[in-house]
Amino acid sequence: MYANIIIDISHEKVDKTFQYRIPPALETQVQVGTQVEVPFGTGNRLHKGYVVGLTEQEEFDRDRIKEVAGIAAKSVTAESQLIQVAWWMKERYGSTMNQALKTVLPVKQKVKPKQVRCIRRLMTEEETRKAACEAAKKHYRARERLLMALTESEELPYHVAVSQMNLSAASLKPMVEKGLIALETETVVRGPRIQGDLSVRRFFLNEAQSRIAADFSERYDRGIRETSLICGVTGSGKTEVYMEMISHVLEKGKQVIVLIPEIALTYQTVMRFYRRFGGMVSIINSRMSAGERYDQLERAKSGEVRIMIGPRSALFTPFAQLGLIIIDEEHETAYKSETSPRYHARETAIYLAGMNQASVVLGSATPSLEAYSRALAGQYRLYRLSERAKQDSRMAQVHVIDLREELKAGNKSIFSRRLKEAVRERLEKKEQTMLFMNRRGYASFVSCRSCGEAIKCPHCDVTLTLHFGQKLVCHYCGYEVRSPDRCPSCGSPYIAGFGTGTQKIEEMTKKMFPQARVLRMDMDTTSKKDGHQEILSAFADGEADILIGTQMIVKGHDFPMVTLVGVLAADLSLYTSDFRCGERTFQLLTQAAGRAGRDKLAGEVLIQTYNPEHYSIKCAASQDYESFYRQEMVFRDMLGYPPSCQMLAVLASCRQEETLEKAMEDMNRWTQEISGCEEIRVIGPAQASVYKVNDIYRKILYLKHENCDILIRLKNHIEEKSRQAAWYGYVAVQYDFA
């Protein structure tokens, strides 16, 4: 047996592996992730390395392959576990080991620590004043300025002395040698600066919350490590239950990872955890710089941080004593990676927890059908919270408005008559309103009224979206162009934008309610660092009356003064080319409804739709998850969609359309070779919902079976055959468990 080993696990080195022979005595001990000692370089000095692959095939001359010297003293480290996770992801999700390693190893390269230098006086204030007078007599002007400044402050930043006092290292050296001053260097930890009231608080749980926390703790103490699902209505206090669970796990000397779906949720969530656990909490997200991420992960690795909060990538925090993983809003699509390896954070968390003898807790008001069906089947432990935590907080009144009736009454506006009146009432009462529109931009597309041609992206198979300032933007590849005055196809001047986005809603709202203070929150307004936090903080502080936004405004936020939520077009997510569109719509509407009336003030939710009879909308209006689950599962069972069966999508892409066609023909044939005996259902190949993106063509082959292991075996068969095909290297293939 041979082991492929990386000597340095910083990102830029993971491409380079070295092969070593495994001595027979170590064959049972060496596995993927094991830290070993190996002779390296011309002098054969022993270096530590990590095993990232095992094989029976030597990659070069057998006589030149060195032998593994031994297992490292602490062979199971946080890094070794992450490498094992990478291997599991590679096997399950069909990526290269290099892609998987770059996903799980958190920082691309070792980042230099940030250091701050300062000048400290070593004398009393009186002695320093005398030294300044001596310097003045000798006409040492720069030295005099420094010493006089040090009489007022014991410390002075080095950069201030150099830039503002015209001092140099040469002028400071004599003072250091005489013991008048000291030059000190301090390492500064980079990371998020949490502001506000950080006094430690403890919440008192109600009976339902206490029962769940006590049951979890009792089972944890008995050594039962399992996956649990907390199904609780919006505002039922799931976060308080999480914190009680975390407190119990911390008492056992363990560490905790808390996953949240959106960067937008980070600020409010972190503040709640900071107030309970103080400096043990840290945060990581993609908006942070490489230095900030590196410093926070080093704090986690050293044990200084015991709770890490963040989106999907926080799962790979190098904790050595992991005891609990919490996935809040587990139904969110953000937990699914869109790049290879296309892993799901829920499945990966369960695997990682199993390696660490840790527990996993999932929480949601609208659990994914996969999680809920497993809970009903007994695979997960199911907890329920059916009422809001605050005694004086009631579920909002939800009303469905039929936009067809509005049109019959002559109202062509995106605002129904009832919504207009409701917004006016809130403005008069000094209460807040949230308007939800799941589409950013000014208009959805620009089209010619003469020939009917829509302006499309030249690189993608989609229409361009009109933004403010007559700018057309492709939301897939980023292509931008100014909106033309005449139709590019027929030359007609009758060209205009159709549909409505958040920018257009903002403009309409300001015209309709000129006295209102309006904020907009979407991908465009939150692109800069801390953009989410600035908008959410401003709204929480009462600096705006109306918050307009995409789905990021309706997830998990708690604003006591919000008493009205308006869903402007509930149908937008209902007719997408995704078998989960009904589930997504129900979840979005239920989460949106949960933002209103979260404190003493009563809440109202207005859902505007052209299809009020659809069960997703009716169940969301009544906040009835059980009814929705039953009706949606009938559809999934009938058509054989997850969770009724497992479904693997084989996604292929290529710049040459003909080459892609040949590759899909081959993969379809290889699938048919073994699908008959395993009763695998094959659908396609078919064009992806957006066939061309950035001049790359895309096709999909769907494979269905009740057993996930059989689909993985078929994936391995396709991978093996692909390596021998003429198109290998030209066609990119990804595997995605839907």
C-alpha cells in the first residue's frame, strides 16, 4: 500500500502530494487524515505530513519511493479530522481531493500576524519632564517633542511618533539604550468588533423550552449522541433552547459550532450569544478579510474561542474538542454548496459529529421535508415548540389578497388597496413595515413592444435585468450594458422594462408615501463590507419606517416595532423549474409572516398573490406546517422526488456544444449499462434551466433510486469511465444529490 501525503497543509501547497510506501506493520494504522512522520528532501530529515489518499498503484519508480517512518505522537488533530471529512466529501459528492481539501482547510495561506508598535516611558512623569528640558538645552528638538508627549501619556503609538513628530529609528535608539523609553510590539487579533450592550444575560425558559433542554442534557450525559430536530413556530424561542444546550455542553469541556444561513443574520444572532457567553464566542464569514479569518480560526484552534458562529464554512472550524453542532433554519438553501464538492452542511455535520462523538441539533419553523420525514421515521429525535415564547406575543393575523380582484377593480399597482391603507396606518402609529419582493433590480427585463424580443445576455441564456440609471445587468455572469433607446432587433423606439424589482418598489414607495423613511436591502445595497449590519442596525434603531428587500429581510430577524409585513408577489417563487418550488414558497411566506408582531404590538401580514387557492399559500397563511407536509409528500411520492427517493444529478458543462453532446451520450450509455439490474430510473440528459452561462453550455442527467449507496456506486462507475474518454479534461462534470 502507498500513501499520498501533503507535507504542508496551507492551501497553495495542497496540489503537491508525495507518495510513500506504508510498511506492513503500519498498514492497519495509516488511514486518510492520519498525521505521519516521513523522511523528506535530500537530507531525509523527518517531517510531519498528512495522509490524503491511499492506493495500491505506485506513481513513479518503486525504488525511489521512500517509506513512512511512523505515526506522529498526536496523530488525530483537528486538521487530520478535516482531511478525513474532505475524503468523505470527495467519495460522496464526486469532487477531486484537491477541491475537497480547499473546501475544508479554512485559510488559503498562513497570514502574517498584525502587530502594533508603541513607545512606553520607563521614568516617572517628573523624570520625563527633566529629560525633556535636558534635550531642549542640547537642541534635540525631536527628542524634546517625544518626551513632552510622554509626560501627558505613558504610551505613544509608534506611527504617531514617526509621522507627526518627525522621529526616526536612529533618534529613538539612544533613548532606548539609556533606559528612558522602551519600544514594545503587541500582536493585535483581527476580527469583528461587536458594539453595544455586552452585559452577560441569562434568559428564563418557559415550560416547553425547559423540557427540551432538560431532555437533551439528560441524554447527552448518558452518552447518547444523536441528531435532533426542533420544529418550532416563528418566535417560539429556539435560540434560547440552543443556548441552554450549549451551556451544558461547555460544562463538559467541549466546543460548539453554530451554523446560520445568511451573513445578514450574523449581527443579531451574535449579539444574543455574546450577551450569554461573552468572549468565548467568535464569528466567521466570507465578508471577513484573510487576516481576520486566520486570527479567529487560530483562536479557535488554541481553545481561546469555544463557540464559533457563521454560515456553511464555519462547519470546518478546527475544534479539537467538538461536542455539539447546531444548524439554525436548517431548511435554508444556503446550506447547500453550489460549487464542487456540492456538499450539504446537514449531512456533512452529521458525519463530522460522528467522528467526534458529538451531537447535532437542527432547528426550523419550516423544516425541510428531508429532515422532517427522518424525524417522523425515528432517525432524528423530534422536539416541538408550538407557541411563541413571549406571553404577550401572538402569531400575526395573515390575510391573502387576490390580485386578480384588484385588477378587476381597476387597480394596476403592485400595491393592493388594503396594503396601501395598512402602510398608512403604521406610519401614523409610528410603527414599522417590511415589504418583501423576491427579485432585486428595477425591472425584471426589457422587451420591445413591436417585435416582442427581450434583450438577453450575449454570454448567458437569460434576459438582462434593468437596474436604476438605465443599466442592464446579467445576474449570472455580471455583464453590464446601458439600456438602448431602440430595439436592437427591429429598431423600434417602443422598448421598455417589464416586471418589478426591489429598486422599482423603493421608488414607488417613496412616491406613494413621501413622508416615510425607506431603506432597501438586497444584494446591491449590501455588497460592501458590513453592509448588512449597517442596514439592519439602522432599521432596529428606528431610523426608517419601511424596510424593502429580498428574502434576506424575512429570515430570523427580530424587530419589536414591525407590525406589518407585506408580501408583494407570492407567486414569484411558485413556478420556478424546481420540484421544491412549493416548499420554498411555503417556507418564505411562513418566515415572512413570522417577522410581524414579535413583541407586545399585534402583527398583520398581507400576502398578495394571483393564486390564492394553492396549498403552499393557504398553509403558509394558516401557519400549518403539518397540512403542508402531508399535501407536498403526496406530490413527492407520486413523482418519485426526494425524500421519497434519492436523486443524483450529473451536471456537465463545456464551451463546445458538440463535445458536451458527445459526453452526455457516453454518460447516458454507461448509466444504462448497470441501471437495469439496480432498477435505477434515468431522466434526461436535458438542458439545464439556464442552458448557457458565461459562454459555457450545461446539461443534466438525473438518476433516481431509493438507496443512496447504489447511486454513489453508479457515480463512481461514471467517474472511472470518464477518465478514459476522449473528452476528459474538456468537459467539467459535477455530481449533486438533490
